Amino acid sequence: MSAINERRERERAHRHQLIVRAARELAEAEGWEAVTTRRLAERVEYSQPVLYSHFNGKDAIVSAVALDGISELAAHLRHARQAAPEPAHALRAVCRAYLEFATERPALYQAMFVLPTDLKFASAETPPPLRAAFGEFVSCFRPDNERRELFAEVTWSALHGMAVLSDSGRIPPGGQEERLDFLVTQFAD
């Protein structure tokens, strides 16, 4: 690849990241309804056609934000699991980290797991960051547990329900620790 092509690719990657970051910031500040190609173009100081040269509309932008967020989540979960004082505490640490992540970044969490995206879950096309996040849950269960992936799926599902219901005010935030204790005791092996 020539130096000019390399520079163009770097510039394109920079614009891509700039658009993703702007969408995320706008969503966190005003909600996903506020994220439009017009507002993003103004915010990043590029024309709408430039945005469309990177993304095929808002859904593609949400998918890119989601993938970035899933990468962050995977790193956050890995850090929590590795920082657990004993392997027996890893599940609780990962679950707590997941809920904290969802609470601290509500618009990002929506992009990752609530809004429609083209990300493939549990398939051959599942992106590596999503596999890594799921792997952190799987790693909380003993390797000889033949159902460890099932346990990881159900744990993640329960946490997702807790995060969404808590964010929407449908379950009281004060009971989070009790719910977390109950969940962990059901699956700790």
C-alpha cells in the first residue's frame, strides 16, 4: 500500500471514530432520538454525504457504537473477574461490573442490547468483542461444568433484565444487591 493510501485509510478510520464518538456523546446527553445524520454532520463538521460514505444510516451508526461499547464491556468484565480475590467470587464481581456498566452508560447500553443492530449474537458471525464479553461470563464457571455456557447465557439474560427494568423504573434500585445475591447463589458452582 502506498503512503498516500495509508494516509487516506488513517484519515477514514479517524473520521469513522469521530462519528461514532459524536453519536455516543449526543445519545448520552440527549437520547438516541436526538442522534440524526444532520446533527452528527454538524457536530463533526462533515457533510451528510461524508457520513453516508462511512455509515448506511442511523442503524449502522448505532451498530458501530454498540460494537465499541461491547469492546469496553468485555474489558470491564475481564478486569472485574481478574480482580476477584478468589475464583468463587468471580461471578459476583462480573455480575456487579455488568450492572455498573449498564447503569453508568445508559445510552451506550441501549445501543448495545436494546436498539436494533446488525450484530449477530450466538452465531458464526458473532464479532470477537461480543464473544470476549460472553467468555468472561463463561470463565466464571468451572471448566468441567458441561453446562457452563448455558449458565452464562441465563446469568447474562437475568442481568440484562435487571438492567433494563431498573433503568425504566420498573423495579426499585434499592433491591439490586438482594437480586444480585439471589442470582449468584443460584448459579455459583
